[in-house]
Amino acid sequence: MPSSSSSAVLRTWDSSSRGKRDHILSEFIQTCSSLNAAQMEEALDHSASLFLARISSSLRMTYGLGKPVVLHIRAIHVFLSAESGQRFLTEFVEVGGVPALLGVFLTRKPSVTDKLAAIKLLSLIARAGRHYKEVICESNGLESLHELMTSMAYEDLVRDSSELLASLCRSNPRYAAQAHLTLLSLLASDLPTTQRYAAASLRSLLSQHAAAAAVALPDAAGCASPSPPQPSTVLEPGDAHIDAAIRLLNTANLQVQYEAEQLLNAIFAWPMLQLTLLSKLVEVVADLSEKEMAQVPPRTRSIAAHLLAQLLTALPTEARSSYSELLDVVPWLCFLLLSEKIECQRSAIQALQLLGCCSGSPPGGIERHLR
């Protein structure tokens, strides 16, 4: 796309059919992907903003007709990702580019390829800073991402959407809590792919937040870190996080189970939730849940038993002994040995070995549960 033909390209665009415009977009993507903003202006004979405006307008009209828009989005990506191309980003957002992209991946007709390209471009916009994250959220971006992730199971699409949601939880104080709750709600999805990636994103957020908060605490000498990193502006975990993660242990999907365990490990890093988490795991091991959750699957009980012992052994000796005695951990693990399921017996033995004891009997305090 030489500079001498730039004006002709704009004129041709205005009078071209959709097929011809796709050809123009393909040529632009191939020619200008490696150019910075100044070089792009020169290549387009200082008509870059006009060309971007035309592509943006065509995007809105084309996706509404159910036609492919991946070339439009990739061309816009070339503009917005160009070095020193901040003004292209501003121009695209100001003409309603964000709502248009959200419209692309919520419309049934566009292909998965179109929707994936839209998510990648939204992620690029979000990385530009707080203002642009707020624009996405104000355009109903959180609701749109939730709808997308609960209706489609394409792995690449769900993964990128989950990462975008996680990015909206960071450096976005106005909407971080809402974005965090959106991720949390996705754990209840019926789609294993959505559950897995939502759990992974939550785990990453909580781990980063806990680490940043720990750095800010006083050290043994009573002195705080001189310049601790600021924690992510996300919600601290609570009972809802524990309950949602434990429910995921019931799934038959091994990848989801793994992410649930990792999420529970991340939650356990918050001292004020350790007792609650341990007590809920004991309920699963002992199958003492409420009526609607009774008959806990043997595999879930086995996973809970191993995780319970694993979390306890990570604690200081005094805390481990205190929690174990308070929650009757060893007796309940011994009770699990009475199960007819070999996997429960094996898990109970392994858990008791982790705790350094392989014997015990249920005390009178739990006899009512054995009737």
C-alpha cells in the first residue's frame, strides 16, 4: 500500500463492495503490521485517522448484518498496537469502538474467529490503562463477558475472556469488585471449561493480592517494607469463595477438580478463613452436609481428605494441633477408613500419614453422626 496510492485507497473504499473492502483490509494488515504510528501515517499519506474511521464504521454495519468481521478487527488491531499509536486508540474508543466489539461477540451470527478477534482487541484496549478498563465496564463489558462465557465452550475464547476479566480486576478501583464477583459467579457455570478458567483466574488474583498484602505487613522487627507493591483492588475472599470452590470438587472433570484444589490453597493463604475452610472440608470428609448436598461422592470425600491434611501440614505445629483437635480431624479421617470404597480408605490412610498418625477412633462427640 504505497503512499502515492493512499488517497485512491480511501476513494476506492468508499465505493467498494464488501469483497473489495476485505481485499483492501488484507493488504493493509500485511503491509502495515510492523509499522509504528509515524510510518503508518506516511504509508497512508497522512490519512491514517480517516482510514481507521472508515474501518470502524464498516465494522459496526458489517457485524450487524451477520457478515464476517475478523479482517476489520485485525486491521484495527494493527492501528491500536502500533508503537506510539495512542491517538489511534483514543479515536477508536471515542467513536464507540468498545460497544461495537462487545456487540460482535454477543451476536449469534459472527463466527468464533470473529469473537476471538474481538476479545483479543478488547484485551489490548484494557492493557492501555485504567480509563480504558472503565470504558469497557461502563459499556456493560462485565455482563457481556459473563454471557459469553456461560454460553460458549470454545477453549481459546473462554481462556481469553477469563484473562480479560482478570485484567479488569487490576488497577481498576471503580469496577474491580464487580469484575471479581463476575469471575466468582462463573464457578457456578454448567460448562467445565468456564469453571476451570474462572477458577484459575480467581486463584491468580487471590495469590497476587495475598502476596502484596503480606509484603505490606510489619516484619519481625516491627518495620514495614519501605515500598511495598500495592495490592490488586479486588475483593478479599470469603465464605462464598470457599463454598463455590468446594462445590467444584464434586465435578467429574479432573481439570476442574485440580483448579478447585488450587483455588482452595490460594484461599487458605488468608488466615481469617483457615478455620472456616478446614471445617467445611471436614464436613465433606464426614459427609455431614445439608440434605441437598448429602451423599457426597466417594471421590470428592477422598479429595477433601487429602486436601485437608495437606493444608494442615502447611501450618505451624501449634496451629495445626489446635485446628486438628478443634475439628476432630483425626477421628473423622479414621471414620473415613470405615468406608466401603477403596479410594476413601486409601485417601484416609494417606491423610493420616501426612499428619503423622495412623490410628484413632471416633469420640463420643460424633456418635450421633454414626447412627
